[in-house]
Amino acid sequence: MHIARRAYSVSFFPALLYPVFIVAILLLAFSSGARCQDPSAADAVAVDVIFSDFAKPGSPGCSVAVARDAKLLYAKGYGTANLELDVPLSPSSVFDIGSTSKQFTAASILLLEKQGRLSINDDIHKFLPELPDYGKKITILNMLNHTSGLRDYLVLFELAGENVDSVTTDEEAQALIVRQKALNFDPGSEYLYSNTGYFLLSVIVKRVSGKSLRDFAAENIFQPLDMTHTQYRDSHTLLIANRALAYDPAEKGTRYTLDVSYFEQTGDGAVHTTVGDLLKWDENFYSAKVGGKEFLAEMQQTGTLTSGKHFGYAKGLSVSTYRGLRTVRHGGSWGGYRAELLRFPDQHFSVVCLCNRSDGNPSRHANRVAEIYLGGLMKEKPPKKDADDDEDSKPRPKISVPDPELDGFAGDYSSDELGVTYRLTIAKGKLTLASILAAGILRYNDLAGKQIIPVAKDEFELLGDDPITVKFTRDSAGHPASFALDAGRTTGIIFVRQAR
């Protein structure tokens, strides 16, 4: 679904030719013609090659910054920040960093804990009494490491027919979350990324501190670290100096369309910043200027399920390895913006890559930049997995349903949790989600008009970018009476058929 946070990839050079091309560029840089005696200059040339696909005129692109041992090694912008005004990207361009924002929300919560104003082991109902009682304790820690079981509110917005171009507020998001009658799973039993937890953390910050997350983070994180170009954007009317607009490619990348969100919620995203300011925050993980050593250790403490199984997500940070080297990182995706902050703590080395085009894939570009500087310390790349061996990538088999039986699924189905009615009709011999209605008013987003394809007995899939499964149940007479909808980070939404 368009609204969900995700990453996209783009490749300029064939994968097998990329290492050869980099070697050729490096040899050229050290040739007698180039007269390049400074290794850092050769590194810069190699970085330029990585981003050369964004450097052509009229293309949005990326800004990148590289630092080692608290020293800036390289920073540059590639492409255009504003296509209408032909403003180039630079290291001072400001981007929406999407989910990369989550570490600042987590840090705000842990700073409140450090001040003795809450504990991450507190039941969230202590601060959010309006949430339903699901019969299980949900802690702040559950929300920090995505084990709460709370359904993702961004997916809920999408399922409710909300258009990504609409303005949505905290109050609207909270009202939708409060209507949810069930969890995806028992708290602590599974890991499933959920933006709901981090949005609700922003509400907790406000209720505990008396300040919005925007103001609390500014006073306790951004200002102490001199991150003068960083802020939470909690109003769609807020003006931000040097902001890069974001775009989606169209017509094979020769044209672009604007893709900037007007959602006003914070916590799960909404931080706007520069590559340079993110390096100041990154350096805090060594200097401990904000929070101290114990605070930073808690930030990077990975999660454990109730089964005892460990997983690599900490508190707004993902702890893993890349080619044998330990990494702490987090990506972001919102509208047409893409972001990645990648740290190699043992090498005191970091790469920040921020893009204003939805196919920018800053995670892969940051990896490639790291290989230029740290390649000699890295293990060989594992062989690529054959896509044919990936069971998840294979389409599910479709089945044929006789027309008279298919007709029986058509009708209006309503969900109290989403506050909408789905109208299913038969169009060109296919079951189709014809419209989404809220209080009788049509809502328009990418879901409306999608075909619903049968894949098993009484089970269908809604065609789209992400899988949405619809499982029907029948009444005593054998007629379809309701269905349960599963959409990745949100499962078990019940729709009940309305009287014919």
C-alpha cells in the first residue's frame, strides 16, 4: 500500500559490472593524468560514481555525508531539491527522514525515564487510559521495540480510505486507534513493526512533560547538540528553510510528480533535518553529551520476546552486521522521501544518505559508500539469493470461482473499527472493491477499484503493491456473512455484511 513506510531500490549499473566500474574509476583517479596523491580524493570520486545516476539535470536525488572519528570526510548533494525552481541539493538541504525519526522519539522517552517521570516498564494505560483494555499488559518498552501487538495506524488509515494527500491530525489518529477491538498478537510474543507505538509515544511525551514532542526534543536533544536545522514538523502549514521537496518518478524517470505528505502526526516520523545535523546526533553515541553512557547503552539494547528469543531491533534503532562489521542503523520512507543513517560503531564511522525521490534507495547507497572506506575490513559479499528460490516472492496460486458463486460475495460490508463500509461488486467478471464509504460519503484512495482475486476456498487477495488477504465466513444458510482482513502490520479487521 502506498501509505505504508517502505523502501524502494534503483540500480544504475548492472550488479556484476559495478565493482569493475569502481575499480576503473579508482585507477583513473590515481593515473598520471589525474595526478591524485590523496586517497580521500579517490574515495570522493568513487562516491560520485555511486550517485552519478542522480546528478543529471532535472532529477531529484540525494545528499550524503561521511564521517570518521568525529571528522567530516565528505559531504555533497546530487540532483535537484526543487524541480520547479531548479534549486540544487546540497549538504544543507532539509529532508523529511520518515522512520529514521523514531530514534529521537525513543531518546525523548528515555530522557523522561532518566528524569524519573516514567519507566519503560510502565503499563501504557497509565498514560493512555482511553485505549481499550485488551486483557494483556502493554508496556512502553513493548512500543519502543515493536512488540506491542498494536495495529499500525498508517495501515488503518489506508484501509479506512484515507488519502495520503489528506491532512490528518493527532486527534484523528487517536480516534482510529482507540476504536480497535483487538491486537495483532499478545504483547511481547512477537515482533512486528508498528507506527502506532511510536505515534502513541509522542502522546505520552506530551502528557508527561507538558510539552509537545516537537518542543521537548528541541530543548533536550536538538539544541544541546547544536542541530540548528532539525525539527519535528507537526503542522502541514509549517515553513522550513532549505526544505527539499520530494518526488515520485513517472514515465521511466523522465518526469516526476510531487509526493509530500500532509499528515501532522509525530513520533513515528516527521523529523526534518540535514545530513550534517544527523552526524552531530550520530557523534553523541560516542561523546554521550546528551543522556550519558547508560542512556546510550539503553538506546541500543535489543529486544527479547516472552519466549526468550532475541531480535535485532532496539529503541528506534536496528542493531545488526554488514559484511562482518557491527552496525547500528535505521532507514526512513515517507511520501517521496527516503533516508538512512548507518553507523559502524567499532570503526567510529558513519554514512548519512537522504533522498528526495521515492526510488532513491539510500540504504543500498549508504552500504556502497561504506564499502569504499571500510571495504578492506569487510568480509566477502555472500552470493545473491536466486529470486526463484524465494517462496515469498512467488505469486499465490489463483483459483476459479463459478460466476453464480462469485456473485454471492458482492454486497456492502461494514467495519466498526475503521468506521467505513466496503462495497464489493462484480466488474468484468471479477470481484472488485468498488468504493469505500464513511457515513455514506465516498472516500478516494488507491484501494478503491482494486480487484479481489480468489486464491483458496472463501479466501481472496486484494491486488496491489502489498498483500491484503480477505477471508470470508458464511452464515448457517451458507451465504458469505462477514470477512476478516489482514494487511501486513494490521490483522484481523472484521467486516460484517449489511442487510441486502
